[in-house]
Amino acid sequence: MQPMNPRTGETITFDNVGLRYGTDREVLSDVSFTLYPGSFYFLTGASGAGKTSLLKLLYLAQRPSRGVISMFGTDVITLPRSRLPALRRRLGVVFQDFRLVPHLSAFDNIALPLRVSGVREADLARPVADMLAWVGLGSRADARPATLSGGEQQRVAIARAVIGRPDMLVADEPTGNVDPEMALKLLRLFEALNRLGTTVVVATHDVHLLRKVPDSLIMRLDKGRLSDPTGALRYPPRRPTGEHDGSLAPDGGTS
Amino acid sequence: MKRSKARSHIASASLSGGFSVMRGDRASQLVPQARLAGPIPWVIAIMVALTVIAAAGGLALHNLAESARSELAGGATVQIVEALPQERDRQAEASLALLARHPAVASAERVSDAELEELLEPWLGVGADREAVPIPALIDLRLRGPATEAQLDSMRRLLADEAPAARIDAQSAWLRPVFSAISSLQWLAFALVVLLGLTSAAAVWLAARSALGSNRNTIEVVHLLGGTDGQIARIFQRSVGFDAALGGSAGLALGLAAVLLMGRQFAGLGSGMVAGGGLSPINWALLALVPVIGVMIAILTARLTVMGALRRML
């Protein structure tokens, strides 16, 4: 029996997934895993190992060349294109290159997922302002991405990814451009989100980061193949989901 | 303090979860707005102006042809082609008397010598000796309905004995080549309107593709955040629609000014036929619809272009 997402009661599974671009060789081969609901995963591997390709499959930018992907109880392979947006709205994505909308302010960039989902303007002002404050950019709400530093842009990108409280957060090198203190702070934010039931997948090659989240699981990609010697990724053990207080406080405590 | 805010921010951002759209200015702001900087307003303005002029020309020609047709449909002309003046006059008077009793004839009136001289003045000059160049006597017939060949044959038989020099022709027959030319011009105007519409659509298609290319990153981000094709297409529709409305208004003003100016010049000709080519209130209303249709074509083209491009993404 597969474990269930504590918030949605659904899982994310990859079964013998392969991906190739055009007629090139496969960049991902026989990738099989089940994302433990509400768990924290680090995706590691050398450059060119296929981390970004795997993340693209996770955030539905790409369909695999073969294999089966099931997300939240939905078969992604056979899902009609018109139903993908609803699935994408359950995901939060931090792109490696941030992909902020250049002519929108930090506030509007963070508000984008809420607006796409139809949240009323009156209802989004406060959460967006709070999120800006949380990532330390409260005073830069009106700043355009071009006027923000790399680290500030990254924080806006992270705020945009988590503002909608996604069922799964996918982050590609989310701490690559921030100082260690901010990196830790952002990691704590991911953990807090994770405690609320969000499955978190963070691609990184920063080994120090892995130690910061003791309960995390490691997914290691090597030349497009997932290293899973114990089978724990494919058949994760069941574990209690725990009680959550709904807090996003970085240390998990209440305030 | 910050922590409590952080705790509440996600929970309080209630998502409707449906496919509701980004509305109003917020949606259109996703595409950088540079009013009048792009080609669309200018292209639409020129296209609408040309379309209004072509459509006005077509409508005026239609009105002119209809007016002339209705005027000439019930008319016929009797010519007494006789060189001897006395015999010509006799046959003309006999024809008048006979035709007045014909059931299809509403009225028959001989064209006076003064009118004939006036008609021939451009060719023969003032004070020309009429008998030096024998001019047929003319009788203008008004019929009770449109002239038919059967009626004309019946009149010819009636006059055959008393006025053997009489020739009867429907007035519309004289202008058949003119009507044919007018009809061709009407089709030409119609074809111009269609071509201009297609050109406008092609221009919008190119502009929409260009806008798609320059905003590709934004579109991909909105797409990956769960934006539907419809939402993204609406962003461009709004932008193109606004530009087209702006250009369409300017084009309508320009086109109407040109039509009014040409109308005045044609009115100055004082020609009875041209006077029949004026525009009715319905015609003016149709011309006012040109920019509305232009905006609709632009919006539809933008939507189809963007939807087509988006379908190539997952």
C-alpha cells in the first residue's frame, strides 16, 4: 500500500520514467520513485546528471518519453493538456534562473500565482506584503527585478513559489545566490511549509545544506539514473505524518 | 511578529481553485504596454481609413445604380428618324396620339426643340441649323411599370402603319454598359474591403507573434504557474483590442473626412446621375461599423495566434 499525502491523501510516483530530447540519448533512464507525502527530499548529482530534467517532469514543463507519472492520484501521461493548469496550481516552483517577470514589481511577481488562481485583489495584498516581509524585502515591494540583487531576486522567486501554499514545492538550487544566513532562513521556510504537509524537493549540490534537514531523504542522480540501493525511494516506509499547527514559522514553533 | 505574519500569509490567501481569469488592468499588465509604440494602432488606423473609403465608394455606386435603375426602369424613348421635317412632325404627332391610348403608357411627351437644342449644344454648338443635320424627333414615354420587351413590341406594332420611322427603345437599355461598369466597380470595392480586412488580420497576426516572442519568458512563467491558454490569450486580446480600438477610431475619423470631402466634390459636379450616389443614414451606420469589425478581427486574430502558439507548449 502506498503512503498517502497527509494533506491531500495522494502520492507522487514515477515508474520506469525515461526522458530524451529529440533523438539524443536518454537524459533520464528507468527513474522510479514515490515521493513520501509531506516529506523533504534533496535531489543531488553532478552537473549534467539530469537534475533539472527531473525537476521539469515534476513541475509539468515536460512529459516523459516513456514510463508512468502519477501526481496526486492523476495519471499525468494521459491527462488532457487542458487539465494540466489545475495540476500546476498545486505546485510551487523555484526556477534556477528565477524567471521573474521583468516588468512587474516584486509585489506583483509574488502575487502572480494568486492572481492566476483567481484570488481577489482585496484578499492578496496582505499575504503578499507579509511574504515580502518574511523574505526581508518589505521595503522593496515596488522594485523591479532588474533593480534587485541576485539574492533578492532569488528570495522573490521563492516567495512566489510558496505563497499559494502548494502541495509540492520544487526548487532548483534555491540557495545558490544567497548568503549562508539567508540560505538557512529559506531552508527553515521550506521546512515550515513541509510541516504543513507540502512535499518539498530541493535540487542542490551544496552538501552542507543536506545536513541542515536531518529528516530529509536524498535522491541521487548519476548520469540520468536514480541511485536507490535500498529501494527506499521507490517503496518508502510508512511513517507518522505528525500534527501540525499550521505555522510557517521557520523553527516550527509558534510565535 | 514577523513569524505570526508568516504563519498567516499562506493560510489567508484563499484560493478559489477554479479557472477564473486574471481580470482588469492586472491581467494586461503582464504584457508590457507601450501604447502607440507598436505597429498595431497605426496599421489598423490606415486599414480602417482605406476600408471606410472603399466601402463608401461601393455603397455610393450601389445607391447610384439603384437610383438610376428605378428612374430608368419605367422609361422608354421613341425616335422618329425621318429626314423630312413635315413628315417627321406628322409621324411624331401620330405616335403621341396612338401611344397615349396604349394601356402600358402612363404619359407620353414630345421633347421640345429647345430641349433638343440644349442636349445637342455640346456637339453642334449654339445656333446650329437643325435641318442641316436632321435630328430625330424624340418622345419621352413614362410607363406604368418597368419596360418589358413584350410591351415595346406591342407599341412597335401599333406605330408600324402610322409612323414607320418610329424606333422605340427602353431607356435602361442605353445605360446597360454603364450599369455593367458600375457593377464591376461595386465588386472591386467589395474585393478591396475583403483584402483590407485580410491584410489587417495578417498585420495583427505578425504583431501578435512578435509580442509572443518578446514576452515568451512571461508567458512560460504564467503557463507553469497554472495559467490557462485562455487566460494568457485574454492578456494579448486586451492589449491588441485596445490598440485596435485606438487605431480604428483614428482610421474612422480619417476615412469619414475623406468621404465627406469627396462627396462635396462630386456634389459640385451638378450631375443628376452622380446626385443619386449619396449615402443614406444606414450607409453611414455601416461605415461606423468598419472599426468595430476591425477590432473584432484583430481580437480574434490575436486569440487564434496566441492559442496556436500555446498549444505547442505542454
